[in-house]
Amino acid sequence: MARQDFSFFHTLRVRWAEVDMQAIVFNGHYLTYFDVAFTEYWREAGLPGALLQAEGGCEMFARKATIEYLAPARFDDVLDIGVRCAAFGRSSVRFVIEIFRGDAHLISGELTYVYADTSIRKGVPLPQEWRERLARIEKIAPGAT
Amino acid sequence: MARQDFSFFHTLRVRWAEVDMQAIVFNGHYLTYFDVAFTEYWREAGLPGALLQAEGGCEMFARKATIEYLAPARFDDVLDIGVRCAAFGRSSVRFVIEIFRGDAHLISGELTYVYADTSIRKGVPLPQEWRERLARIEKIAPGAT
Amino acid sequence: MARQDFSFFHTLRVRWAEVDMQAIVFNGHYLTYFDVAFTEYWREAGLPGALLQAEGGCEMFARKATIEYLAPARFDDVLDIGVRCAAFGRSSVRFVIEIFRGDAHLISGELTYVYADTSIRKGVPLPQEWRERLARIEKIAPGAT
Amino acid sequence: MARQDFSFFHTLRVRWAEVDMQAIVFNGHYLTYFDVAFTEYWREAGLPGALLQAEGGCEMFARKATIEYLAPARFDDVLDIGVRCAAFGRSSVRFVIEIFRGDAHLISGELTYVYADTSIRKGVPLPQEWRERLARIEKIAPGAT
């Protein structure tokens, strides 16, 4: 996806502690960036983290992550992280996340979360209200998973 | 893949700082575990990290990572991380990495690395000697990428 | 020190991955926050990180850190990190760093850095220009170490 | 303190992701090392982490940390982390932690924890049994705080 396909971006700056001896961001830290952007995306949708955790003992759990490393981010880089809800299913939701430094496209990723009852760790239906809130901030309506 | 398909395992214990408010390992830290196990795999093959970095200005860069979260690891868990070289190509190499806690299969992952000239960040041929060393510790010979 | 003693603050938000099972920021991550704020302090002084690294093979190395945990920061908290250069010596520099959440004072810390020649790891004199730049952004002139 | 003053050591290897662009361990990660060694120290005393958390809603909270950076640890270094309980007070306990690479002394540190009731975050008396267990594994009996 290109920059213009995202309605939501979160911007952050690469920290010293995130850069390794190759002078590039360690490959695992992009999942932290995804998570930070994801938190801000939900806030934008009017569903801050505290709220997400509080719905009757249900929580979002990561189910699958994919990251393609196209070009490396470096210390002090300012990164724009685009988040888009690509699919909103019964109990799972899939996000496309891409990271840009200016016009350079550095990272392509996907994250699938399952909404589950924490006591039994089984998927439960996502609140209908969430679908509506997400649809409101997305240019392209999310499909099914 | 099942436990018996791996010739190499690295064992580590989950640290307090790696566990989040959901009382499970934060999803990004599994890539750190992959990296730790990967370092030990190369050591087992007689190719310690220092050596990998020193071959004429060439280095391994992560190209793609995939993680499936089947079940969560928790604080103080002892994890066995199986690493298998699934494909050894001209300039890239693909690893299958799976994490077990006893018999429980927690994580399935893949990591593709490209061997590149650091000055130009372009793929260069992997040393033939590395293929031989890897083949020696694998039950199943790595295929092509 | 109180909030009003600081001329410089950097603001950041606590990330999900930084919070542990006690639902508070893991004690080690405050040093990452110190480092992030420290980077921004130097930028404010007109001495960005890249510049700091490039002065004839000399670099800043942490020599001592102290952290007092007065009250915990939690997920999604917005923190104001005050940085003050308390002492500027021949080859070492001491910073006082305090973290606030609104009016609540959460963390008191100190960080001493040595400016050293990386080849021999021995202290060398700090550039006179740096002292001038730091003095310019501080309300209270830094003392000697 | 010298190596021989410690009755307890935990050994770990520096991970790639913990090393920064200066090719040394980032200063904050030593607190993670302290914490890992601390967990193992309690286990040695017969008080594993799960137990520590479960005593009637009381938990250990970091109150103060000090780190002196004498010499840097590097990627793949094997570190011996000595932990000694230096003082065991009514509701707080102070540990001296030092890190060695072979004979080289790299880090000196101290960590003070407070045992507190999590609901009110106020110090409560440490269990008498803990004092006895710690005394059993220490060469030098812990003093008062």
C-alpha cells in the first residue's frame, strides 16, 4: 500500500537504545513501533487502551505478525507509521501497518489480533460498536478476515 | 513442524521485564528470542557472530519475519527454541523457528535473512563453506529459497 | 528539585511494552526515558546526537546512574522529563533528571557521563563550545563536577 | 566488593539486541541483568518469583537503584552477576550487585526494594522466614538498612 491509502499515521523518533551494532533498528523493535501506533489508532477511534481491556474480561491478543524489512531505520530517524484496519471479522481483526521515513518506504507489516475471553482464552464476538468506530476513521471499509 | 524435526534447540527462561500487563510475553520479544537462538545456532555450526560480521564487509540483514502466536509464554517459563535452516539460497537463507514449553507448542515463526555487502546493501553470494556447515547440523538438508 | 528548576522538559507517553505484570513501568526502562530526554536536551542545545559522535573519535559514555523510584508510572501515562546539567567538569558532565506526571513527582535521577577517546576509552577535555551552549539553555549555571 | 565476597552468581550472555551503536551494552539494560540475577537469587533462597507475589497482596517494589559503569560489556560476552543481600530491614532490603567478565569488574550496583501492600503501596514488614532463608545463602550476614 502507498502512503495515501492510510487515513491514520502515528509519528515517532527512533531511540538510541533501539539501534544495534549494525547502526540500524533491531528487527524486533518494529513490533514495539507497531504496538505504539496501534494504541494511538484505537485512541483516534475513541477506544483508548484502558477501555479495550475493560469490556467484561475480554482482551485483544496478537495471533499473527508479519514484517517485511525493505530498508532500515536509523538512530534519530522520524518515522511515520500508517495503520489501516484491513479486515474486521467476528472475533479477529487484521491491521496493515507500514512505516515511512519521508517518502522512503521502510517496513510493511500485518498484525492479526483475536478478541478473547481472558479466562478461557477463546475468541468471542468483537463489539459491534468497535466496527462502527473503525469504519468512521477508515477511507476504505475493512473487509472480512 | 514437530519437536523431533529440529536438530537444534536453545533453551532460555522468560525474564520479568519481558512480560506485560496481560501476564504474557509481549509479542515483540519473541523476535529477540529468535535472535538469541539464531546466534546459538550459528555458534553450533562453528560460525560465531563475530565471524559472521567479519567476512569482507558483508553482513546478514533480516528481510522478513513471520510469527504465529499459538499460546502465550509466561514469566519464568523455560522455553525450548528450535531452529532449522529451511532454505539456503544464493544470497538469502530462511529459518523456521518454533518455541515449545515442554510439550506445548507456543510459537511458530520464520525468518529470512539476506547476506549483503554493507556498503551497498545489496545481496552477495553466501559463502559455500556456510552451506556445508549448516548441512552438517541439520537432519533434513535445507532446500533452495 | 522542583518542576520550576528545570529549563528543559521532554514529554513522552508510556508504551504498553514498558509496563510489567505489576501494571507499572519496569524499573530499568526509566534509563531509556532518561536517554531519550538526554538526546532531546542536546538537540535543544544545538548539539544533536550525530554531532556528538563525530568530534574526532570521542564519545560520551555513561559513568554513573542513580534512580529513585518515588511513585510508579503506568501504561499510557504522559510523562514530563526534566533535564538539567548540574555540573560541567573537565571531561565529565552530570545531569539531574526528574520525571513528573502532571504535578506528581515520580522519579529522581542523576546521570554522569564521561567524554572519552573511543580508541583508548580515556577521558578527554569536553569542548569549550559545549559548555557555552549548555549554559545558554540553563537557568542555573552548571557547577563543577 | 571482590568476586570472593559473593556467595551467589548468575551467569548470562549478552544478546545482540542489548548492544548499541557504540558496540557496548546500552546503559539501561544492566538493570534488566540485575533483575534476572535477582530472580535467580530468590529462587536459590527457596523463594521463587511466583511465591514472592502471592503473600497476601504484598509485592516488592524497586525504591532506589545505583549503577557504576566501570568498563563496558560487549556482544556475546559471558557475564557473571554477583548478588549479595547487604541489608535486610523491617520492610526494605538492599542488594549489592556486581558484574564480572572473567576477572574484569565491569559494573557495581545497588538495588533497594520495599515490600509493600499493593492496594495502599505502603511498606509492610518483610516475612521473618525470608530473612532466615537469605541468611542461609549469605557468607556475610545482611546488616540493617
